[in-house]
Amino acid sequence: MGQFVDFSGLWIPLVTPFQGEGVDVSALSRLVDHLARSPITGFVPCGSTGEAESLSHEEQLAVLDTVLASCRDKPVVMGLAGVRLQDLLRQMNEIVRRPVAGLLISPPQYLRPAQAGIVAHFRALADASPVPVVVYDIPARTGAMLSLETLLTLAEHPNIRALKDCGGDEEKTRALIADGRLAVLAGDDARIFNTACLGGAGAIAAAGHLLPGHFARLVSSARAGRLEEARQLHHMLTPLAHALFAEPNPSVFKAVLARQGWMSDTLRLPHSPASVEAVQRTWAALERAERVRLP
């Protein structure tokens, strides 16, 4: 069930550029082509950084098609989020007609189901998917907590292969890495070093938009045991990661990327633009991090 995908390395959860009322596919194409030239593993469009819940299904497919056309054959894991199972299965059927490497799926938001319901939900989606499933554990957004026992149960499914770990529980992270069945990917950008040193597979890190080579090197050096190099990168990049997430994601990202000329600083309500102070702090952290010379 599902093809083999090596989830190790650095994946970029893409922002979605807007122009007026629509998706700016030209800006997205340029950004993806630029990032694809760096040593990242692949892309994750239509996650929380991509404002997926603010996009129509047609817009989500347009984003996916743009990324696939511009990714230089790097793998693409598509975000799939929602509440109603039948709607998700219908969306999945359209997505997997395209050459996606996997699906990033979070538990249903707002409903706060029991753990047994979450397990049944993921199993139904994984059973139906011809590509591997990456579980997205992000209780701060969904309101659904995935217990260690639930994640270990999901790991039994042959088509559930990886975890984007935004759960904020270091012991749960350690236990899942020790178990070894799921490729554990740091979803909190400031925890890349910790996760990789514990034996995690890598990261799905939005901060990689700005310094993809540095963040990819952080992952590879930590996983390879080059700890002095990894520590140096971690200490220089963590202030940037904190600054980028000081206000609701992706407001600061879009402001900084707009300042670099990649897109307009446009978000959809209920998101609002980042404050001037947050952008200034992030820009200063970026300039400091850029001074790190990679071996």
C-alpha cells in the first residue's frame, strides 16, 4: 500500500501568495523554482502556513498544480485538512490523480473527538490513499490532542509513515523516535536540532523559506553527528525561527518575503498583516543568520 517515500531531510511548508482576490500562481512558481535549487528534500503546499483553510478546493488544486510544475522533480506532500470524512475522501481522489508523494493530514479541528474516533478517521483515510500519509499533530490549531498511545496505534497502519510533530511534548517525541515506525519530522522550527539529534528524520520547517541551505544543513549535520556544526547553526537560526513565529503564522513570513520581492504582503481574513516591530526584529535576525558561513 502506497509507494516508498524517504521523508528524511528538510521539507518546506509553502506560503500561498495572493494577488488581489486570487492566488498569485506566478509568484508561487518563482518561489518554488528558487527553493527547489537549494538542498531541501521537498515541498508541502496547503498546510497551515499556506492558509489552506482560507482557500477553496479549486484554489488548493491550482496551488498544487503550480508547485508540481515548478518543483524540479522534488517530491510534493499535499496538505489535506477538513472535518467531514466524505469530503476529505472526495478531495483526496482528485489530489492523488496528480504525482504527489504523500498527504499531510491533521485530525478534525473544532470537534475534539475521542482518541478512538481519531484513530478510525485516520485509518479510513489511510486505507483509501494510494500514497503515504503524514500525520500532522498540531493541537494548538486543531484543538485535538493526539496521545502517544494513539500515535503508536496509527503507526501500525502500513500506509501511515510519518509525523509532523507540533505536539510540544518532548517525551512523546522521544518515544516515537525510539519506536522507529514513524519518520518523525520536527514541525516546530526551533526544535529541529533536538529532534534530529534524538534520531528524528528531519523537519517540515517554514523558516526554510528564508535560508533553505542553512536549515537543510542543520538537519543533515545533526543527523550525521556533526554536533559542533549543528550547534552553531542551531544557535544562529533559532532567534530567526522565534521571530518568524512571534505573530500568527504566516503573517511575518509574508511580510519578509514581500520585502525580498517574492510576493505581495497579502493575507486573507481572519489573518492580518504583521506589525512593523515584528518584521524589523525578524529582518535583523535574518541578517545575523545570513552571516553564518557554511563549511
